[in-house]
Amino acid sequence: MDKKELSDTGREVTRAERILAVALALFLLIGGMRLAWTINSAFPLPDYSSLRSQFIPEALEREMNNLWQQNNNKLSALQRLQDEERELRQEYETAREEYRTLLDRGIDDKQKMARWEKARDEHRNSQAALSGTQAALRDFQNNILSPRESAFREAEARFHERFAQLNSQRNRRAGVALITYALAVFALAIWVSGLFRTRPLLSRYAVIGTSFLGFGAVQTLVVTYQVAYPFLRGLIPVEWVVSLGGSGLSIAGIVFLKNRLLSAEAVRNRRLWKKSCPLCGFPLPGNFCGRCGAVQQEKCCACGLLTSRFLPWCRECGSRLADCSEHS
Ligand SMILES: [Zn+2]
Ligand SMILES: [Zn+2]
């Protein structure tokens, strides 16, 4: 009888217990996700630099750096020559203009003419140097840099392809391990929650079992999402599917819980609790309900006193009313 009283009080879940049950599920989730993270890091990512050196030999890399450096040096030398050529051309044009202006006024200034000629020669020399340098740079770029560069780019593309391949292989393996882990934990959680519901000693703590169940379900969802996300990202709008699918599932869950709470037995118990007729909800029935006429009390076969016929145990002597109908 003591046991029965205990389990009856245990069935009432207070708000504090519910909050603690949610907290328990969260704490379980933290540990579970930490474990999932450990499993995930047991699958190492491919070593970027060692794989790169397999596909792109160090000598090639050094050679390319050297060639790019040379190219940059040649480009800045060319830039300097271009600036110089522009300056010399301006100088030459100014000198020519000065000489011609004087010549138009009838003055043939020999000194101005010598300056013009000198500037003209200097400009010509700089033009020659510039086009020589340009030709040399084109030659260097077309015959030395480009062929080496395309060989390098090809090796680099092969490396990137292999790296992506190894990476997705690694992700697949880790994903399988993670989902296996999550499903195993979920199965374990279902088993544990079953224990809490069915074992008499544990049943008053059934809410703990519900925490395990919630933890297992949420962890499976999170892990599946994490694993599936990189594969699905390109194929479907993952966030929309998760948002709409998750909302749908949550609403279905709420409707399910609401209906379970509205089940005939739950409604009857709540009415009893509020001291109203369990069948129609009308308050404070006597021996009969004043509204629906339902019989509320019956005689206990053990003590002969009146007790509620909707409750399993006699209020007066504590006998099981079900035993009465068995005896009769
Ligand atoms: Zn009634
Ligand atoms: Zn009795």
C-alpha cells in the first residue's frame, strides 16, 4: 500500500520537475555533443602541406617564386623606363616649342636649337631602351614564365582535386561514425526511458526517462543535420527544409501531447482532482451527479462504506475496489 501511495504521488509532475527535466536533457546534450566532437576529431583532415608537396615539388615551388620575383623586377624596371621616357618626351617637346617660337619671330637661337637636338637624342635613346626592355619582358613571359606557370597551375589543380577528394572521403567516414553513434545513443535512450516507465521502483521518476529520450532525439537531429549539411548544401535549400520540417514536426509533437493530455483518462482524472463529476465536469456532485445523473459512489465490499467508484482504492479502508468485482 505504501508503494501505491508513492507511485500515485510520483505520477504528478510539478512544474519544477519539468524544468529540471529540461535542464537534465540539456546537460546530457552537452556531454553527448562533446563525445560526438571527439568522434569527429578521430578522423583527421588530410594534411594540406604534405599533400601539396607531393603534387608540387619544393623545387618547382622555389623556381616559380624565383620566376615571379624576376617578373616583378622586370615590370618595375619597365615602369621606371616608361616614366623616364615620358619625362624626356616632355622635355624634348618643350625645347622644340621654344626654338620654333623664336624662329617664327625671326630669331634663330643656336643655343636653343642645340638644347632641342640634345633633348631629342636623349628621348630617342630612352625610347630604344624602353622598347628593348619591353621585348625582353615579352620574351621572358612567353618563353620562360608562361610554360613553367602553366605546368605549376596544372600541378596545383591536380593537388586541389585530390585534396577535395580526400576531404570528402574523410567527411563521409566521420559522418557514418557520427550517425551510428547518435542512433546508438538514441536507442539506448529509448531503452532507458522504457525502464523508467515500466520498472515500479523507477516509475515515479519517469520524467528522467523522458529527459533521456529528449536528449537522444535532439542529439540525433543535431548530428544528422551537421553531417548532412555539407552534402546537401549544394542540392537543396537546407535551412528552409530544416525550418519548415522542424516546425511541422514540433507542431505535430504539440498536437500529439495535447491529445494525450486530453485523453479520456486524463480528463477524468483532472475532473476528479477538481472535485467535479468525472463524466461531465459539473462541480461538486453528491452520490449522483446533479447534471448527468451519473453514480459517483459505491459501497466498498471490504468495509461496506461509500467511496468514489472512479478511484481504484477505497477511501475508508484502502482496499482495492477491483478486488470487490473479482469476488462478486
Ligand atoms: Zn455529471
Ligand atoms: Zn472500504
